[in-house]
Amino acid sequence: MQLKITFLGTSGTVPSVNRNPSAILIQYGGERILFDCGEGTQRQMMIARTGFSGLNSVFITHMHTDHFIGVFGLIETLSLNERRDKLTFYVPIEKAKFLATLFRMFGYHHLNFPIEVVGLSDGDEVNFGRFRIVAFKTEHTTPSLGYALIERDRPGKFDRAKAEALGIPPGPLYAKLVRGESIEINGKVITPDMVVGPPRPGRKIVYTGDTRPCERTVEIAKDADILIHDASFTSDLQEWAEETKHSTAREAAEIAKRAGVRQLILTHISARYSKDATPLLEEAKSVFENVIVAEDLMSIEVKYRD
């Protein structure tokens, strides 16, 4: 199943010429999930040609305007496109009533499609069948959550040579074994473990939103394929990062290293680096090698490990 990340907005706090406010779209097959929705996100989706079909869930990390104000334009665009399916917004539980009130004030209870607001707390999960999204507490100046998209484990590899040696004919019996069902051949019971290897882990993408480095991120991002982390500043602005509850590129890299992730992607880039983000990249690389700085409209396909 294709798993693709498209960075629709990568700026910190205010937009720059090259960076829109925060928004990330993840596509899993036909499912589209939006994480944060800064101003103009729907236009970024048009430019990136991601499409709007299959977008049923929007996860907001926190209720600062650069992370959620774009929901109003998105809703209007979807309404003009004659949407009918429900759209669900997930936010920190402390802010759920606030967002629902804003929607009522804008008259969105009269739309041609329903809108729901769901409050989440640390550890809450939203089940999408083949994957789940886990909310985890982060550290910012307002109630905030990060989100981890965690794919279900995949079946182990099927050993065809072993199956043939056991006299199992190719066809539906192979599929049964892969599904975890035992079969019978010539009076002998064949169990899945005889021809199928151990389960293989699914993919994991972790997005922190705005945050100071925190232990909860290390815990949830353990062995993740992708960690998308706040990296607003370089370390010469350490005090400002601490005061505003953001992270430096070095701190993001330290989290990635401790968590053992495969790749770190830096986002929420301060406007002071709008022309050249090299200082952020170099600082992070001094701690963790496999790191890139996100750019608007950049897409990455997350492959299976084997």
C-alpha cells in the first residue's frame, strides 16, 4: 500500500515567500489525512494536485492560528465542491469545545456535509483499520499533541520452497496460511508457522507539531521510519526556543538519535532561514546523519523496510 507524505506548509509562525504555514498531508492508499491546516492549505493541495477525495480526517496539533486557521477556507472549498461525506476534526481535548463553537458561529451546521469535532488526550487512538493514529502529549505554550501514524504489522514472508516440500499445491491454500489459518494435506495438519515467517512491522510516521524536546516523543517515535520534528531555530537562539516552547535543529536531531528513527525531517522553519536553511541542516547533521529540511510541496514515499 502506498504511503506518501506531502508537505503543504513548512514555515514557522508566519509565512514567507517560499513557505506556507504548517500543514502536512499523508496519503495511505485512497485515504487522505491532514495534519494541521495553516492559512491557504486548500490552495497548496491544489498546487500539489493531491485532490480532496478521501480526505475525511484533520488532526490539529494545537490551536495557534498558523496551525488551524486554514480549516475555514478548506471547509468552504469542500462545500463548493458539493461534498457530502462527514469531515472529522481531531484536536487537543481542552480545545474541542472552542473549535466546535467557532464552527457554529460560522454557520457550518448548515453545510451540505456534517462536521464533527473530537477531543483527544495523550495515548488516545483513532482506528483506520490498516493503521491507527496515536495522540501523544507535547510541550508547547498551549495544550498540544503530536500524532503517530502506525501501520498494523504485516504477515510474515511466505516460504514457497517449504510449502512445496510439504506437498502444498499453489493456490488458495497458500492464502489461508498467510492469513493465519491452518490447513490439512493428506491427513496432516499444516500450521502457518511451518511456512510463514514472523510478522513484519508496519511503517510509522511521527509528527510533533510545535514542541520543546520531550521524553514522550522519544517513546512514541521509537524505531519510526520518519520523524517530522519542530526545528524552528539553530542553537544560537536556544533561549528564545525555550521561551517560545520550540526546538532547535540540534535538539530535534538528539531526539531522532535517541529514538533510533530511520529519517528525520525538520519543519516549522523560522522566517529568518527562509532564504537559506543550511544552518539548520548542518546543525542537525552534526548529531544525526539522515536528516533533511522540509520544503513546501515536497513529497516523500515511505517504503517498507523489506
